[in-house]
Amino acid sequence: MTANPVGWFEIYVQDMARARGFYEKVLGTTLEKLPVEGLEMWNFPMDDKRVGSAGALVCCPGYPSGGNSTVVYFQCADCGVEGGRVVAAGGKVEKEKFSIGPYGFIVLAYDPDGNLFGLHSMT
């Protein structure tokens, strides 16, 4: 890895309006809707020139909130390569590399302790 390891986070929610209102009030900010097919995403303000990780609230059928509802994404040159190492390292692949449109590609996987995490790349 040539950069900080975490490049994105997601907080899974069941009631987007409630969650959005909560975070906007608590953080004194406005979230922006991301056009992603099949789920509802609202991202926290981000600036590519500043340090730190960007992220979003996500409402997606089949992915409950609470417990392990925050997903950390690790930046990769090609997430398919790192995704291919998951099983051999003792984890489980939840979803093989797939496109998220203009935002690149991701792999969803579980570590040996059952924690869901993501791998992200632009190619």
C-alpha cells in the first residue's frame, strides 16, 4: 500500500431520513445524495485535498444496521487481486469484485472473526 489504508467507510441504516437528519444535526453539515443503483447513499462532505477518509450512509435491502453495520474499505490498485487472497488467508468472500459505476469497483468480504470489510479500486 502506498497511501493510508482506509479510503472509504459506510454506515448502514434502516431509516435513511432519520439517520440523515441525525448526522446532519449532530455534525452540523449537509449530506449529498450519491446516484448509485440498487441502494440509497448519502455521502458526508469530502475534500480530496484534505487528509482523512470519506464515507456515506447506506440503506440497502438485506444489509441490516446495528452490530457490524459500519464497513471499512481498504484502497487497492485492483481489488480483485486482494479479494483473491481472502479465502486463503482464512476469510470468506461475500461478493466478488463488482462495479459501482463511476466510483470504481469493490469486493465485500469477511475476516476470520466475521467482520465485514470492503476492498476498493478504480480498476
